[in-house]
Amino acid sequence: MSNSNRAVDGNGDGNGAQPAQLADILQERYLAYAMSTIMSRSLPDVRDGLKPVHRRLLYAMRELKLNPASGFRKCAKIVGDTMGNYHPHGDSSIYDAMVRLAQSFAVRYPLVDGQGNFGNIDGDSAAAMRYTEARLTEIAQMLMEGIDEDAVEFSENFSGDYMEPVVLPAGFPNLLANGSSGIAVGMATNIPPHNVTEICAALLYLIKHSNAAIETLLTHMPGPDFPTGGELVESRESILETYRTGRGSLRLRARWQVETLKNGTWQIIVTEIPYQVQKNKVEIRIAELLNDRKLPMLADVRDESSDDIRLVLEPKSRNVDPATLMEALYRYTDLETRFGVNMNALDADHTPRVMNLREMLQAFLDHRHDVLKRRTAYRLGKIAERLELLDGFLIAYLNIDEIIQIVREEDNPKQELMSRFTLSDNQAEAILNLRLRRLHKLREIEIKTEHKDLTAEQAQLQALLGDEAARWGRIAVEIRAVRDKIGKDKILAPRRTVIGEPPTAVVVPLEAMIEREPVTVVCSKHGWIRTLRGHLADETDIKYKEGDEPRFFLHAETTDKLLVFATNGRFYTLGADKLPGGRGFGEPLNLMIDLGSEEIVTLMVHKPDRKLLVAANDGRGFVVEESTVIAQTRAGKQILNVSGKAPAMLCIPAVGDSVAVIGRNRKLLVFGLDEIPTMTRGRGVILQRYKDGGLSDVKTFLHAEGLSWKHGGGERTETKLEGWLGKRAQAGRLPPTGFPRSNKFS
């Protein structure tokens, strides 16, 4: 038996303990924990859109009578009552939940009206609960309307001393209106907020067309409506697929405008930022990009926000294109974000599942239908009780003298009244408790009028319970009332998030992100690389680590890409702007690319329109378009296939019309460059054939200008090459007199 399945107690302890497998116990406990997290903490109920902490908090505030017309109460008192009576968890978690429900930038329709410091969009936290006060909003009251009329089920609290609602009546479509987010065990939820007037329009349409298509529903509610506004730049097809499956990703951008200044200058004003983005972090990120010289088109950023957001971006020149500048900021800051949609919620059976838009709307309607039936049945019960008493009062008015005599003379007047006038216990008790001052004629008329009205209402409610179409009509009236009530609020009603078009493919030039500056790239023999400002004339004053020596020295610009070709036949790509500065000895290339134990063959500045000749030690090679060798990852891009016995040996620009190849056997061969094929990957073809040894060096050149090589302190050129001309893959012959003994052209 494995350790994980070993019995916890092999023989029992004589006190009722039974042996059990550890794996079984862990599985049972973990599943219990997972279900508790899913159902009692992290996922909202599809009917009222609330998690337990929010529901208990709102109910506790209602019990404290903190309605919108009342005064505020200290948040510490509210949190204390919630924790002591309904939610036995940490006070900080309850207070955090309350703070979020009060933040207009966090929830589309706040459920808590806060007084004091409840945080801001910059990410500053709220004041301590002993300093802040709160009460319910009208929308929160709509969620609990009818809760005293048996509209929902109640259950005992954790101690059994109080009763709490399992779900709120939810006269307001809270889940889609305010959204929800949470992480449970093995699942999560992230539902975006929407505009209530649009939700109501979709609900009213769904009542009439129960099988409405998602496409049709989206004509009524075209997409999320975030508290902080912004612009939704997602395709119609992507939005439709998200609401059809309940999962997806929506792209959200900040909104901005160009503000014209004097003398033809201008500045960009960011007025809205994406949902759940902290404004000060955006400002800090832009400042970091400016300090790193990665936004050469931008001169400065400053925050002029008060109640409204006003983030000012100053361009370096009035000739800068505002759209290009904003595209650069979208790419590298949180002025553009993606909202991952996961419409996961607990259904009416407390089963977590991902729902599409129609299922979520229908679940709310079904809940309202159930609440309507329960409230109607409750009202009918109350009417029946009242009519019973009114019937007794009417009997009393008709026989008032006889009843007074019975009360005065009988030892048990209640029983006598019940037997003589066929009254119920409640009727007899009510008559005996009736005050003499209420026996006047006007009171009798009032009772008859009330009896008539209640009888009519009873008939209407009974008809309502018996007619499903009438019930759905009543629900439609309630939804219109919500729509009209919210529609009158000039702050809450208007849509904040603009539904835009997917952005076109705006090409942001590299110069827009990196300030162009000349640099000198220095790489040592051991692979330590760095950049020095400016184009240095020579490397005589450059210092290296002890035991190291210079190898590569080249001029570049910060906007350039550098190509590294290694002995494994891979190309690696580096941004010149990302290399360490000149102080110290730089950093090893191994920290920037996955070079491993391979050696560097070539380091060069990338030129997209150039061709390269690559070759291995065994004399095989080919020409490759340089634009195809750019690597997108640290692992590089395999171009030349090599073996351990014949590693990659050289990479040179393929210019001219001829190729000169020399082997370690000191044989030189010259042939046409067009004999070497252009490939994207492979081993290539044989450039020169060897009996012993391998490739030493290759050079491309113009045949008319001759073949040159270093000779002494200068250069020597040979124009008469007939003796060495041949075809690719031949062996060649000894080079001209004076050719270097190193068998290298340079």
C-alpha cells in the first residue's frame, strides 16, 4: 500500500473511530472545501447577482433601517452587525466588500451610499471603517423589495439565532447591471457590467419571444457598459461569440481628444480610462517609458484630474500624428486592456455553470416570476385573514345589542358568540377586543367599503395566479418601472462605454517607441556585450574583464535590431535599445538569449533587404533572405541544420556575383554566387569538397573588381582569377602567392 493510501487508524481506538484511507479523507475534505468556496464565497447567484457577503451586508443594513431617506451610520457598526449576525468572517473582508459597492468607478450602479473617504480611481484605499459612514441606495432597496412578503426562502444563520435570505427578491437585474468577479476552487467568474435600460429592453423582448436569438438580444444590449467609460473596440462577431458561449475576451481602450493650443500646437487629453485600471499607475508607466527614452514622440505627461479624469499628454512636436502616438501608448500601457469574460454563476439549483446571455436573462425572469407568485400568494393569505375579521365585524354591527348583552351577562362570552353567530375563534376574539368608540355608523360604512375592495383585490390576485400570461404581463410592467426610474437619473442612465469599431492595423514605426541615437556595440570573446554612446572611431580605450579580449565592434543605432548567429545554426535577435549601457563590462549574452554552450559565429546589424550566406564546417551552405531569420523568442530560430561534427562556421552578406571559398587544406575555389541556392532552412549544398579538413573562410565579391584580402598592413587584390575559377563542390587549387597563412580573407 502506498503512503498516500495508508490507513489513518488500523485498529480503531475503541471510542467509535474507524480506520480510513488518507486519500479518501483528503478527497472528502477537499471537495467539501471546494464546494464551500464555490457556493458560499466566490460565485454570485444568477438571480440577484450577489455573493453571500454582499447579500448579508445589504440585509444587515436593511435590518438597521439604513434606507436612502434615513441618516448614515458608522461603517464599523454595519460591519459588526454583519459579522456578528450573518457573516462570521474577517471584518476587513466585509468592509472591503462594502467599499467596493459604494465606489462609482468600481460598480456601475452603487448599492451602498458612502459618506467619507471610500477610495479613488488612483488606487488609494478607503479610510478606516471607524471614520466612514454608509446607508443603502434606492437600487439596493429595489433588490430587497417584497422581502417581508414571503418573496424568498430564508434559512438559519451560522448560530441558529437569526434568519437570513437565501436570495434577495431582486427587483433590479443586478448581475448583468453590476457584473461580478471572483476566483473559486477550479473555476472563476468575470461578468462585465451593462446598462440597465438596455438590459430592461432585452428582458422585455425575451418575455415576448422566449426563444430569442443571441443576435437579436444584442440589438437591445450591444455590449458591456463599464463604470469608467472607455471605448469597446471589439468586432461584432467577437462580441456575439462571447455572449453566445459565455466566454471570451473584449478589448477596451481609453477615450481621448485633441485639444488645440496657441501657434498651431496641441495636446492630447485622456478623459476616460479602461475599467479596473488605476490612473496613477498609467501615469507612472508613461513616465517610465519617457525616462527609458521609449516614447520619443511624447514630451511630457501630467495629471490635471479633479472629479473628472484629465490626463494631459504633450507631444514633442506639433508634426507628430496623434493617432500614431496613441497607438504606441495603447501597445505599451494599460490605456488598452482586455476584459476576460467568464459568465459563470450559481443557477437556481445552486449549481455553478457558464451561461450565455439568453440563459442569464431568462434566469432573472424566472426568479421574478417565482417571486411574483410567492408575493401574490402571501397577499392572498393576508386578504383572507382580513376578510375573516371584517365578516365578523359586519355580523357584530348587525347584532350589536345582542352581542353587548352576551358580553355583559355570559360567563364565557367568546364561546357563546361563536356558537350563536357561527363565528371563528379569530372573529370572536376581534369582536371582544373591539372598542366601544369604534361602533359608530361611519365605522360600519368603512368596514363595508374595505370588505368590498379586498374582495375585488382577492379576485384579481386569484385570477393572476391562474393566468401565466397575466403574470408575465405584470413582470413586464415591473421591468418598465425599473427602466423608467433609472432613466430619470441623469448620472446613472446614459451609456458610458462607447461601442466602437475594431482598430485598423496602424503600423507604429519603431522610431515611435525608441529614440534614435547612435551607439557602438561592443562584444567580447567570452560573450559580454554592451553599448557605448555615439560611434566610436576605434576600440583602443575600451576595457574588458581580466582574461577576456575584444571580438565584435560595430556601429548601430538604438532603433536597430542585432543578429547573433551561433555554431548551432540558429539566429537570435536583440534590440540595440535593450542592451546594457557602457558602464562596467556589460552583461553576458546568455542572460538575453538561450545560447547555452554554443559559440557566437557572427554579430551584425540587421538589414531586412539583404541576403546572407551561411555555411558549416563541412563546407555546406546556402543563401537566406535576412528578413526571414528574425527570431521572436529567446530560443532563436533554426536556419542552418548542423551536426556536432560540423558546426556552423560563418555568416556573411551575400553581395556581388562571385564566391571565393578556401579550406583548411589551403585550396581556393572561385565560382558564381548564382550556383548557391536561396533557402529558408536546411543543410544547404556543398560549396567546396575536401578530402581532409574542412572550411576555413568564404568571401563574396564582384568578379570585375577582383578578389582582395589583407596583406601586411594593407590589402591586396587579384584580378586574374582564371586559374581558380570552377564549379561549386570542386576541390580548388593553392591560392595566389602572398595569400595569408591563416587561410582567412580578413
